[in-house]
Amino acid sequence: MKRLNSHGISKSLVVALVITLGVSQSGIAQAASKTITCYKGSAVKKVTTKKCPTGWSTKKPAVAKPTTSAATKSLSIDGTYKGTVALLWGETYVQVTSVKATGTGNVADLGELTGSGAAAPASQCDTFDGSATLGSGSDTIKVAFDSSAKGCAEDESAPTTVKFNGNAAVKSGTGKYAGATGSFKVSGSFSITKITAGTKESAPFTMTATGSIKLK
């Protein structure tokens, strides 16, 4: 029976130990190099543990979409309307039975104007009531003069020119103008030839309007 070579056995054991240690160290190194990403609110960190620390999660939080309030759209108006005004004179009043005019300039799609009004002039300058619809089809706005509206005749008797001015507020709207608000600074003029009760007449009409409309 051969005697075992102690030197050879020792050498073999050393080699086996080195291999075992090498494999073990490789596994440890791989485990150490493996990381996971943890999230907590907006904070992010990487860890080498199997689980995230308490309060942290591997699930990435959803990004919240910023809330933005819808910006209020506005429409600027700066135009001139020209057309015809129809009048009916009474003993103590004058009725504007109709106004029809077409706008030019910066009037968007509100170029058509139809309106009416009335006044009971007791002096050469007096207040009046008036309203109008701007636009056509399904997209229109209705405006009305406020208490600042005033008309003044250049002369005490006809024939003469009547000049008017005041503020007109948006009262309602249809279509894309539903819920609209705003106001206009308005001024204009027309001529009259007689003021006898029962007299009807039509005259050229000119009006400028400047302001803005806020759309809903």
C-alpha cells in the first residue's frame, strides 16, 4: 500500500480552499453589486438590501399633472359701424324703431348690428335707452346702454345733427359668446330733418365702439 504524500495532500487542500473562497467571494461581490431603487415621495435612492427601508417603496410614484386654471379669453373690439337709423316722433318722445349697421375695423365676427331705443328729450341734451345685438347666426351678443348714455342735438330745432355717447355693457350672448361679459365705449351721430309728432324718417347712422369682451 502506497504511502500518502502529505505534501501533495496539503497542496490539494490549499487549491480547493482557494477555489471555494474565490467562488464565495464572487457570489458576495455579485450580491453586493446588485442594487434596487427605492422611492419616497419625490426622493429617490438606491440600496443594496433586498428590501427598501421602512417608508420607502420600489414602486415609482405617479407624476401628478399640474393643475392649470383655464385662462380667460378676451376679445378686443375697436371698430366703426355705419348704416341707417329709423325714427318715429311723438308729442314728447322719439322712438328709434330700428338701427341696422355693418361694422369695419377690429370687430371680429360681430360686424352686423341691429338695435332699437327711445328717448323723451326735455332739453337739447338728454339721456336715452338703447340696446343692440351684434353678430349673426348662432354667435351673438346683446348690449345695452347704461345710465351714462346721452344724446345732444347741435341745434334747438330740426334740421340738425344728434350726437350721442355712453357706455354699453354686454348683457348676454349666444353660441361661443354664451356667458360673455364686457363693455364698450360708444359714440356716434345721425341727422334729423323734422320733429313733428307722427313723423317717420330714416337717416344715415355712424357709431364707433371700443372695448373688450371676456369669453367664458
